[in-house]
Amino acid sequence: MVLPGILRRVNKTLPVLIQTIAIICFIHYIAKGVLVKVHTKTSHQDYHFRTKAGSPHAHAGRGTKLTVGARPSSSGPRHAAVSSSTTSTTTATTSTTTHMPVFPDEVIEREQQRRLDTLHKACTRMNMGLWENGEESNFTKEESVAIAAVPKIPLYQALLVSEKKNLAVCPVVRAGTQWVSRRLLQLTGKFTKTQLYRLHEPPSAVVRHHYAYLSSWEKYPVVLAQCVTILMGRHPLDRLLASYRHVLEDPDKNHHGYLHYGKRIVRSYRKAPTPSKGPTFEEFVRFLLEHDSHHLDEAWQPTIRRCTPCHIPYNVVVHYETLWHDMQWAWKKAGLESLNTTDYFVQTITPQIRREYFSQLTLAQIISLYKKFKLDFEIYGYSLEEHIAYAQPGDEAIDPVVMNNLPRNNPDLLQKYMKEEEEKMMKKNNDGDELQLPLESNSDLGFSLTGKRGPAEIADNFIPYRDDKQPPQVFKNF
């Protein structure tokens, strides 16, 4: 009979088949462990060589300004500016190390209230979420399309919530997420400082395992009412530029980004041969303007779609440009200890870098980008003045009404004071004098904004240096 014959054959070959599968699984397991160890060791050595804090040989990325803390102290790190040229050949210089100022609580309070007022005013104008009033609104065609793409309910699944710590955060890609994720992991008490920088996955992936979803969606409004709820943000065009440089600019450093997006962009949008294998910034922008970012990389999507700030009662608005000050304030407001960070390493986009990239675009292209991310500009209160100043005139006709309505004169207090203090410190350093700053003072709420200054974004395998015992410094003469 046929069936018994087949069964005999299967019975005869089954042990060999099982042995083969077991051997393959064993080899795969061993090989995977070896590769992970080799990759971790290699990437750590490479990054440690390139970013060693305070080293005169530390190299920044192309056209990037890096601000690092030279052996930062536990109570307030020192500040050293490391800058590079905007050409392909990178050089680095280090300035005299001085203490960065810590801003008084009343300054943080005033700026946070301004940001919240800006957010609530934008939500009221958009007639959306908690500020919906049922009245008819006059929206332009672009605004109607953008508003229609925003979810009509709060996306609680985007939040990282800790009931025990009374803290909730909506992380935003390319806006300091990795650093904030490390601070959240640190709060769990399950990681040493060294372990935080030797994770086998990005911190933003690991943190979700330790900040799971609440038991039901109905529970979120109740818990959030007791929490310090943080909305993260960054200038929309700077965020796009940072993502382009990380994902697309250098195919050798990010092969996945090139294969997933870069090749398609070059094939579709390259008009003339260029020495660049990856897409240029102008080619990337043309691709972005012709596609709905909802189906693209998360860093290319408006924040308002992910964090739904008009539907969730955020009470702290964090800007990437003032990340450490804002997060320190949020920690204080939540009743937590001062941020315990010794990894002061801030990567910023300087005016020279913006000029290099945005000068590739026409005025019409930058205005089109603004329209695509207009709601983000509105909820965070960012301006467009600097970016359009670098644009090429182009052949496209620009509506004067649109030009007059572009956001200008960003009144962010912290950015203003940080810029002033940076200029003062640079002047002091150039003169060879030490910067003297007065001691701290408390605000009306009884908080004193002291502690360790942290980075905006750092690599996954950066190892922090040992603490010093320098006293904190606070700037208060505003």
C-alpha cells in the first residue's frame, strides 16, 4: 500500500531531518552572538575615538558644531565648543573650558507658559481636540488638507507613561529621543551608567519594554491628569535636515537608508550627474514635497500627527534647542531628583550648516516645506526667517500675501539667553578671562534649577566620563 510506504520513509528520514535543523539553529545562535559582540566592540571603539569629550582630536560630522562637556561634573558641567568647517575636510578646535550657566526657575516658568499659550492658541484656531468650539473656520486649501490628516482622537499609544513617577512623554524622532529615552531608562533603576551606553538596541526601542501601555485606553485620561506630560519638538526644517544627514547623505554610513529611499530618490529626481552617490538635499526635498509623508520615515512626518497635542493635555513643551533646561524643569515639576547626567554632548545645526543646505533650495521650495509642516510651526511657535534668507530666488512667482504671513521673530526666551551667554563666554575665552557667574536663587515655586547638564542627542555606545566635584553655576542677571 502507498500510505504505509510513505510513513516508513518519513519515519526513516525524520531523525536526520531533526538533527540537521538542530545543527543549523545552533550555528545560527553562535554566529549571531559573535557578530553582536564584534559589532558592539567595533562601533564603541570607533565612536569613542571620534567623540572623546574634551579631546583636541575629536572630529565632528560634516559641517556640524558639537558642544561637549570636558569631564562634566555631577553638579554642573563645563562647556567646550568644538566646531568644524563646512567643507568635506573636517577639522576641529577646542576652546577654553568654562561653566555653562543654569537659568533661574522664573525664566523657565515664563517660557513654558508662553509655549503652552502658543500651543493652545494654535489648537483653538484649528478648532481641534480639547479646544474644539464647533464654529466654522476659514482654512486655506493647504491647511484643510493638513488638518484632515491629523487624527481625530488622542493617540495615547505614542506616549511613554510611568504611573509611579507621574511622568508621560511623547518622544519625537530627531528631537533628542535617544537621550530622553536614556533618562527614562535611568529612572527605572535597572541600568547602570555604563549599561545605558552599551545597549544592543537603540534606547528608544528599549524604553518601550520598560514603559508598557496602560491596561486600558480609558485609564489614560485619569493617569495623565496626575502626570507631568511632556510634548517634545524641534524646528521642522532643522529636523528634516538632521534626518537627511543621518539617513540619506552618506550611503556608506547608512546603507539601509540608501537602499530604502536614496536609490529611488536619485533615480527619480536627479537631473544632472553629480559626484554624490546619495541624493542631494534638494533632491530629497523634491521627493518629500511630492509624497504624503504619512507613508514615509517617521522623522519626515509632522509631529502633530503622532503626538496629537490638541487632544492630550500636555503641560510641558520641550524644544530640542533648549532640551537640557526643559527636561531638568520637567523632572523638578514631577518631583524627581535632578537629572543625573554626565554625558553633556550637544550636536546642533549652526547657521553655517543651514546656509550650506538651504541655499540649494529656491524660495518657493522652502515655502512649500513650510506649508507641509505649517501646523508644527504653529503649535511650537518656530519662525522661518533664517531659512528663507538662505534660499535662491528661483523662477516661481511668490504670492506677496503668503510672504507677509510667514512666521517671524521667534520670541523663545531660553534660546535668546543661551545665545547671549554663548557669545559672552566666547568673548571671555578669547580675552583669556574666566567667566564669573553668580550663585543660584530659588523661584516662587521653591525650585532651584541645578544639576547635571545633558546632551541633545548622542550615539548609543558613548561612555560617559567620571564626575568632577565642581559647584553649580547659575546665571540670573536677565
